Amino acid sequence: MSPNVTPHEQDIRPLYIPESPEQIIKTPEIKAPGAFDMEIEKIKELEPTEKGKETSVESTIDALKRKLRISKKQKQRAIPIVRDAITIEVEHIMEEGLKEAFTSLSPVERQEFKIKGEQTAIQIRQLLKKTHVRTKSILKLLFEWLKMLPGINRFFLEQEAKIKTEKILGLHKKHKAMPK
């Protein structure tokens, strides 16, 4: 022991002397039991790594950036919409009388027609949920969907869209009148 240092002062001296001002940790005046061990761990984390290698903080940041990039790509998936009973009934009304026209389509056109039909049914269901149902909007949606069928007269498509619109409105009235 040095003559000018008391035994108590020797216990308080730091174990690690930082090389730069950024590595200095300000410690609280009063230390709880076991706090000294935590201070040692903090100092060990601040010790410089070998030259040429990234510090642990930089590598952690890079790893987090990679994870965020991956998760953004995964989040772009379409969320499937759950179809309720009314949406399914609307789809059944929409497909009535279209079996021959549907079978005449190529497999790619069938899939496009089916997807567009499901989207149309969901849009019609959203229109039916509103307090004021716009018949013209439903008619327009159905007509746009039916126009995908090739080689069918436009006037026939309009008539078919009107019939389907009336059936859908009847379905809406039936479900609206039912007690919940």
C-alpha cells in the first residue's frame, strides 16, 4: 500500500481506466449492494474491441436492420378477408346461370373471373352494410364483372346484372327483417 492512500480509498479506486472521454461512466454517489458488480459489467462492455472488427453496437444495429428489411417484405402479403354468410349468398346469386359461360373460358380467364367475382361480392357486401343501399352502385359492380365474359351481348349482360341486383336487394331485405 502507498503511504498516502488509506485502505478505504484503495477499495474505491476504479479497476479500468478509460482511454477516451466517451468511455467514462458517471456512477451514482450511493451504491446499492451488488451495484459494483453491475458497474464492472458496464465497463467491460465499453472496452474497445480488436482493431479491424466492428464493435458490438454496430453489429447489433446491422443485424436489426437486416431483420427489419426481411419483415417489411413479409408484411406485404394480402390479408385474407373472412366471408360471412351474406357474402356467400351474394356469391351464389352472382354465379346463377353463368355455368356455360364460365366453362367456355380458358383456365387463366376462369381464375381472373373468379377473383374479380369474389372482390365484387365483398364490395357488394360492404354496400349492403351501409344504412342507405345504392342500387345503382350494385348494378354497376355486377355489370363490370359480367363484362369480363367474352362474346355475350351487352344488353343481355345489362339484363342479367339487373336481375342479380334485384335478387341481392331481396336478400338484403330478408336479412334486414330478421331479428338479431
